[in-house]
Amino acid sequence: MSTALVEIRNVTKHYVRGKQKVEVLHGISIDIPKGDFVALMGPSGSGKTTLLNLIGGLDQPSGGEIVVDGERIDRMSGGQLSDWRARHVGFVFQFYNLLPVLTAERNVELPLLLTKMGAAERLKRANIALEIVGLKDRARHKPKELSGGQEQRVAIARALVSDPTLLVCDEPTGDLDRKTADEILTLLQRLNSEYGKTIVMVTHDPKAAEYARRTLHLDKGTLLADSAAAA
């Protein structure tokens, strides 16, 4: 692995609810090298999803610095962050977020509609992404015609289609049975090892974390440990 792709320095995050200030993250500092696969673990309310959202540019810190691929994303405006996310981040969520009226192919194509890419090139890339996740033969199927595991594979293909700098996964196997979850995690592991994708994954499942290269543990907004996975 080379130099850090993600550099987080003394990051804090708080929210204001009424007159109450709720501290969520307390001075977090992490380096994530290019090509890493990191699992973020911790109990509910530990701040792991908040941290993931900051890394993915869905939210901004209250203090500290976040640098991704040389860019200070903590200084960006809302519009700049939106453009940055479109170029650099692929998101995978627990509940897939596929549009039911569109085929797998068209769902995967969606992020490319924000680019100046032509229609033929968009569909070509969508089919390449579906082939990578093992679903090229399901390109014309709609979500209701797919299993939960296949839907998540389509969602992963959608996250990959723009060749993002970073894959950000929030409980990607939380809605799947063990066998299907292991298949999805094996796919993520392959995307990391064979395609060099840098992955940050929030999970509550210790078995899921074993697929990562290392695990970061958060509790009450504080980083507890950084350990190599036992995979």
C-alpha cells in the first residue's frame, strides 16, 4: 500500500438539538492508505455512521481536517461536495436504494447521467460493472425479479460504474442471510484485492469485519483500537 488516500486529523462532530449540544465524534485521527479495506465497528450511537458520512462527503465535520486524495473536503461548500462525491465516491447502503421501474442495467447507469458521457458509453460501462459483480445475465431484469443478494450486487455495480476513488459501504449485508452476506463480502474483498478499490465499511457484524484488512473500533465517539483482521 502507498501513501494515505484518506487523512483525518482531530475531527470532531456535534449536533444541536434544541438547546442541547450533542457531541458525536471526539478528536478522531485516522489514515486510510490507498487500497485499504477498513471495517468500522462499534455499538449503536458510537459515531461509526457519522464518521462514514464524513469520509464520503455526505456531511461535514464541526472541527478538524479531512483530506481525500489530496483534497480538503472539510472546506468544500455543499455544491462542491456534491460534485466531488459524484466524481470520487461509490455508495453501497443496507437497503440497496434501487429504482423499481428501472432494469438492473439502467439502475447501474444512473450515476453516469450526471456526466457528459454518451448513451452508448454509459450502457457499455454499466454492463462492464454488472459483469464484474457476476450479473451480466440479469441486466434487463427489474429489482422485483431479483433476490436480495442480486439487488445488492446491482447496487455495488452502480457504486463501481464511475470508477470511484473510494467505496463507502453502510451495513451492506445487514438485510441479508449469512450465506448471501458472505457472498457479498467475498465480492467486496475481490474488488479490494483484484481491482485495488479502497473500501470503508460500517458493520455491526464481527464476521463481516473479518473480510476487511483491518478493523477500527469506535465507542462514544472515540477511536478505541486499530487491529488487522483475522481473515
